[in-house]
Amino acid sequence: MKCIDEIPVSGLKGKRVIVRADFNVPLDKSGKASDVFRLKKGWATIDFLAKAGAKVVVLSHIGRDPEETLAPVAEALKQFGKVVYVPDLLGVAAHAAVNTMTDGEVLLLENLRRDPRETENAEDFAKDLASFGEIYVDDAFAAAHREHASIVGIPKFLPHYCGLLMRDEVNALKQALNPQAPSFAILGGAKFETKAPLVRALLSTYDHFFLTGALANDVFKARGLEVGISLVSKELPTEDVLRHPHFLAPVDVTVELPHKQAQVKKPETVRNDEKIVDIGPDSVAQIAPFIEQANFILWNGPTGMYESGYTHYTQAIAELISHAVERGAKAVIGGGDTIAAIEESGMDESRLGFLSTGGGAMLEFMMKGTLPGIEALN
Ligand code: 3PG
Ligand code: MG
């Protein structure tokens, strides 16, 4: 995987460079980008290329509904620098805009998923997109687990490089595949059935492993406890996971009572009309010593339901990690809700190690050690 900073500046000046970014950001109720973390991290590559005098054609998807538009992204990108936004992908307007670009200009085209051939990974679509550039740069680490045309198709037609963010993500996560001991991993989220292989991989690689979020409900259920109306997975963890010497699960939970008040209690006392929405203080105290001693910490997935505002314990763990980072430990943290919850508390990368833009991509990389988008750059 060659990175763009290996191209001599003379090789970029005046060149049309396609940058596949992942600007798939959440939107608020008014349709504005509510979290610009991916834009901020992705801007470095665009800025590097524009400053080198390239004509930068930026491609991204947003959401899963093909009707969605990158207009809110174009608006939010203004805080980082100048971007010309053309709400067209392969039509007359897009071609006209690409053909009249000046050196150092940044052009953002419309949502790639407007065309079904993007997710179908159609070769003719990739070829048409490739015609917009002379060089292809993949900076979309967060989408590198998708075998889509803009990710694995375009590099078949153009000289291809990774962007600065892609390079940093892969380097950080390579360390996470082989963490320096003592190591500690935290995995939250839902759908145990999709995460079972990752859970087993982390149990064997990391010295201690804490399963949290809705995945912890699966642990309680597998242990025969009442979980009320909490979210549970289709498949539950089996004894090899539950009895693994590296395995840890929450020792207390926050539940929402029928009238939405929250209460902290032991998992053994959850009632059938209650919903588990977060861990509790004893669980944070339980894992604190592991974080304090760790040389490497990997974390993906908040402890509680971010969308319902349960961020307190996620932020408490981030605070513990910031102290570990301060004394020299390495940390890699990812997942959209995890990062959003952490950023709401005012903490950032300078205090927390590496914050990954990857959600599913980070998890899949940890399972397989590579991703289709990375392989396509070889
Ligand atoms: C993500 O947010 O995980 C990536 O942007 C990929 O999006 P997708 O899950 O809709 O393919
Ligand atoms: Mg190749």
C-alpha cells in the first residue's frame, strides 16, 4: 500500500486526483451534519493534495437510502476549507465541473449510492468514475470493508495510493492486532452473532477483555438471568467465552424502569419490565485496574445506549484511558457512537491516543487483519 506522501510533488501538480473519502456522517433533525469527526480527519488528505496543486475530485457515499445527498457534508466542509459542490455524479454537470477544474481546487460530487452500481460493484461504473482522474487515492478507511465500485473497482483502472488517514488507521490497527502486554480490550454494541468470531479473537489476543453495551445483556441471558425488555441478540455467548480466563462482563447495570427513571442495580436483580441501558459504577471500578496497568487498550462500542443519552460510564472509561495515555500507554478507540459520546465530554485525540473513524471496518479489520479496500491498494 503506497501512500500519497510517496508521490513527488511534481507528480501531483495539475493532476486530477480522485479521493474516495468516507463522509458518511450522521445528520440531525434539521438535516445538518451532527458530527464532523470523519470530515475533520479526512480533510488532511484533501488539503495535502490541494496544496500540492492537484485537482481534487472527492467521492463519498452517505447513508443507505440512495436519495440521500452530500449537500449537508458540503456545507459542513466549509469550516475546513474551500470546496466546490456539484450535486451530480456522472451527468453533464459533473463532467463539466471536472473538466474545468483549476490546480488546487477541491470538487465534491454527489452521493455515490445514487447509482445502484456502486454497491453492486459494477465494473462499468468504476470505469466511468475512474475517467474523472489520473490518480486514485483511497482515504475511506471506514468503508474499506465494503466491496463497492468506488473502493475495489476504481483502483483497477488507475495508479492507486492510500490517503494519510487510511495510512494512519491501518498503522494504528496493525498494532492492535499485536498489542503490547499488558493489553486490555473493550467491545460494546449489539448483535453477538456478527461479533462472535471477533470476541474469540480478542479473548486470545488480549490479556483481558470486557464485553459491554447490549452484548452484555447476552451474557446475562446466557447465564440464565432475567433481562426484562433489554435488547438481546439472536445468538448468545457460549461457555468457552463466558468461562474464558480473560473474559470480563459488567457487574452492575443501569436499568430504565417502566416510567423511564434510571436505577443502578446488580444484574441478578433486573425485573421483567425493566430495560438495561448502561453499566454502573462498580463495573467501571472493576475494569479500572486493567486500564491503569495496560500498555495497550483497544475499544469499540459504548457501554450504554448513546441514542438515549446514556453516555456517563462511556465517558468515565474515556477519562481512565486518558490517564493511561498520559503515562505512555497506547490506545485505539473507534465506532461512531463511542467517539461521539467521548467528544461530547470535550475530550479529543490529544488525550486519548488514536481515534478511529471506522466502526464496522475497524471490527472487521480486527477479525481478518485486512479489508477489501486495503487489498485493492496492493
Ligand atoms: C460506516 O459508517 O460504517 C461506513 O460509512 C459504511 O457504511 P455502510 O455500513 O452503509 O456500508
Ligand atoms: Mg493493485
